[in-house]
Amino acid sequence: MADEAAPTEVTASIRRVLLISAGASHSVALLSGDVVCSWGRGEDGQLGHGDAEDRLTPTQLSALDGLEISSVTCGADHTTAYSERHMEVYSWGWGDFGRLGHGNSSDLFTPQPIKALHGIRITQIACGDSHCLAVTMEGEVQSWGRNQNGQLGLGTTEDSLVPRKIQAFKGISIKMVAAGAEHTAAITEDGSLYGWGWGRYGNLGLGDRNDRLVPEKVSTVDDEKMIMVACGWRHTISVSSLGTLYTYGWSKYGQLGHGDFEDHLAPHKLEALSGSVVSQISGGWRHTMALTSDGKLYGWGWNKFGQVGAGDNEDHCSPVQVKFPNEQKVVKISCGWRHTLAVTERQNVFSWGRGTNGQLGHGESVDRNTPKMVDALSVDGYNGQQIESSKVDPSSGKIWVSPSERYAVVPDEKVQGQTSVGGKGNDLSVPENDVKRVRI
């Protein structure tokens, strides 16, 4: 919470929302004026405020003040930020498997620079459940974190505690990467699509269900070049230069959007949106969102908590349009595991879905199945409310917490509390509670 003796406040009405990003149960926003806010679940330090407390409303991440942050990206329970001016990548949150890139597996409760990436110009960072990737200005890719299924693309199944260059891309310039739970996808500058890591559900797009330890090129779809890619937990979404959307992988909950619940082992055109030009995409744990060039937002897939935004809690296997007050057009989207964020052209931020940890930013722990404005970050919602700043004294606040000091369990979907062999547990019994490290 803010220091009562010297409160610092940010007036929402003069800040523009530049970027939003949603994790498993937390959210982050980059505002104009070099302000980063975070809210939601804080148990693993993913909010960066120096403690393990949840925040129900956006709170300024004071540790990043003055660092001129240019991008923020949420993993499941960790977060990264990049300062283009200082050429520094910062990370914090749950540290198991080396996903923070600091050379250990300790949790980190305040942002710290990743030494191995110091001085490197980064164009994009992607964070999955427990691994991360960074694309450099030269089109190279660095990866780090968990690697039990080869999702780092390094040719092994050994975790990497620090960023390492993917040598398989030597001579190939990468434009964009995307990270799922245990798989990764990439788009090259010439429009080629690659996949690697866990492929059990066809989520690599390579026509089979095999894992890949190094990137492998996906066969051309309709001779179209790809310009965007995003990953859900076990599915993948890509968009061609013509604005055509393709999905592939797991579809038990309809997250591929093809009107059924069938997996696809290769990119499959989403006919329901064939008349639209898709401009942005985002993948949740089991749901998908797509934004069209005319500002319309569509969602589909798992909808138990209302994360699709359709006004109900039924799963949808085809795209449904999300409605906003006054038919506001959407300009930015981000899927968390069970919640969704959007920014409209009126500079209003909306959220919906799971809200049990305050990740919706509404000041309460309530689920929503339709978009609700985050007043503190919205022009239309501003009523004199101030964004609180959480000041942390590094000498007294939590910085590092080693794995031995915390209870860390890798989720297994068959038996709660046991480690899944090779990360390939099936989906027989997903727990229905919010036990630490267990997803619902």
C-alpha cells in the first residue's frame, strides 16, 4: 500500500493506456508518463510490489518508476518489462524452473534486471506458463525457463536458468514469438510459421502429435504469409497477411472456434470470420479472442467464468461478438488464463471473466461475464479516483525467496499435488478450487 507519510498518486485522466497484459490471475498495464500498474493475485510476487498481497485495483509499480519501460508482458505467475532506452529486461514473480532468467529458481517480489540480456535491443518478449522468449533487433531469439518438452527450442529437455540463443534459427530472421504452457510458435520476417515443444494436441501445427525439441517449419497454408501468432495453453492462433485467422491444436472446449470440439493437427481457417480482417489475437488457457480491423471483438472457447464475454457461462465453439457500452470500438486485447482485458478507442479499459483475486481491477473479487469498465484506468470512468502507489523499501521488503522456503508444486491434472511426468498429464480431473499452483 502507499506510504501514508508520502503518498504518491497518478491521475487516471491524464494517462493513456499504452499496453495491457493478463496472466493466470493478475494483470499489468503500461500507461503514458512511464507508469506501470499491476493488480490481481500477488502470492508469488508477480505484481512486483515487494509483498505477496493481492491488489483489487490497479496499483502503480513504483520499483519501475523512471526506468522508461516500453513494454510489459505477463506469464502465468510472473511478469517481465523492457526498457528500450536502458536496454534492460526486468522480471519478477514465481521463479521455479528458471523462468525469471536470473540463474536460479527463486521467487522474486520486486523487478530485477536479467543480466544476460543487458545491452541487447529487444523487439518483443513472450511469456508462457513457465518459459519466456525474447526477440532481438537482429531477429534472433533467446529463450529460458522450463523445457521438459523442448519448448525452449534448444535441442534438449533441460531447463535453462538464463536466456540462451536458439541456434536453430541461425540465418533466419524472426519477427514474432508466442508461448503457450509447454509449446512455442514463431513467425519469420518472410511470413513462415514455426512450432516446437509439446505437440500432443497438434498445437505445433505440424500434422502430428509429436514433440519437437527444435523449431520446425509449418507447411504453408493456402500460400499465405503469416504476420501474427498467439498461443493458448494447448492451442495456437495465427493470422495471415490477408487478415485471415487460422487455429489449431486442442479444442475440447471449442477454443479453435470451428463450430465443433475437434482437435486440428495443422492450421485450419476459421470460416466464421472469413469476411473480416483480423488485426489482433490473444489466447487464454482455454479460450480465444480476436479483434477485427473495424474494432469488433469476438471470443470463443471455455467460458466457465465468463471470460469469453458473451453474457453467459456456457462454452462457445464458434465466435461470438463481445458487446461494449455505446458500441465502443476495441483497440487492444489480452487474454489471461481465465479473464480478459480490452482497451477501447475512447481510452477505456474493460475486463471480464474470473475475478477471485481482483485480477479484473474493479475493487472486488467477483466474476463477470460481460465487460465492466476499470474505472481507475478509464477516461469515462474517472471520478477523481487516484491510482495508489505501492512504495517498497528494498532493505525491508521481500526481494528473493528460495524454493526451499516456499511450497511449490507442479500441477498434475490426474492427481492433485503430484508432478506430471514430462508435463503430459491428461485432462481427466481438473481440481475445482484455487489451491496454490493448481489451475482451474
